[in-house]
Amino acid sequence: MPQPPRSAVVHHTPADRPLQPAETGPNAQRIAAHIEEHIGSPELVYHELVSDLVHLDIHIVPPSPKRKFHALVTSGTSDRPMHVPEGLAVPRFAELMLCLPPDWPLPLEAADWTGLDERVFWPVRLLRTLARLPHEHGTWLGFGHTVPNGDPPLPYAPNTRLCGAMIGYPVVAKPPFRQLRIDDDTTIAFFSVIPLFAQEIEYKLKHSATALAERLGRQGIGEVLDISRKNVCKPWWRWW
């Protein structure tokens, strides 16, 4: 699959428009069944009370004896096609997954999300922000895209210096999870979200997403969030 230009940086500005209310999309049940088949049964589903452009749900699949992480998977991003440049053979419909360690203090009730400490809530906020980005800004997300948390990028929360994210292919699930064919015109791609440090974002822009993924892999860093992990692109003189 083609990658975006290595040094491309696109700045998005908020659109000045009225709210466009949205309801649950027509493929919600198919997406839920796909998640259950390839990841597991959700413990709960976080439903939006007010939706703009797309109704975004987040399925929260708890850890299991074989799966040592929480999987947070969106449903609703694919209700609208992304704004893919003409002639580019990449998915126009997508959903996102972010994985959290088994001891991450997730709430047991969906209603509890509203009062969470940002040190707990930021991965969910990140997932929601990325899931809406293509529709709010008339753009698209695909393998290798990096999205910083501001310009310059700022840490997501006081408990981490992670300040951006890269879109990747899921490796915590078997390959059939990566695509859900709805009909001849609609195939939904499922991507993973990998939070990054500022130097890692810079490295990816200079070299490529594949080069960064290889660096992460050599250090045993995968899709499951680890806020205390090593920064694989930090200069050696800053490692203390």
C-alpha cells in the first residue's frame, strides 16, 4: 500500500460550520460482529450522547487469558468515506483500534467516562479525535500517517511525554481483522493507533513509517500502550 510522502506535514484548522447531527450508521452491527469474531466480546460500548457528522461508538474488549490487553475499537468512522486524493489506491473507509495494558484503570460503566482524570482518559480522547479527523477536516488517515498533539506537539497528559500518534496495521489480531467487506463498493479497513514521542515523529517524517516500525519492533515495542517505554529515537546523550 502506498505511503504518504516522508516529509509531508499537513496542518488542519477547525471548520466553521453548524453541527451536523448523526445517528448510528447502517454497518454498526456488522462492525460489532467483526470485532467480536476477531478480537473478543466487548465489556461495554461507549456511546456518544451528541454526534457530529458520524455517530462514534467505542467498543471496549477486556483482557483475556490469551489477550493481555484492553482493545478499544471504534465504530462509526466508516459511516462516511474519507477524502482520499483521486487516483490513490488506499481505503476510503476506516475504523481505529488502540490497545491498553490490562491494569489500565478503565471504568466499569460507560457513564463514568465523563468524570475521568485526563491521565486515564487521554487514550480515549486520542482515539475519538483521530476517528473524527478525516470528516472534520476533509482529509484521510492511512498507514504511516502521524498526527501530533498540537504544533509544537504537547504531551497528552501529565503522566506521559507521548505527544503524537502513528496509524499502523494491527498485529495483535490475525490478518482477517484488517478488513471488513460490506459490499462491492465498501470495504472497511481497521488500523491501529500507536502513540509516539516527538523525536519518533520527526524520525518517521525523515525516514519512513516502515523505518520507525522496525526501530520500535527491535525494542519489543508493539501496539499495547506503555507510557513508561523507551523513546527509540531519543539522542543517546539524553538517555539519563
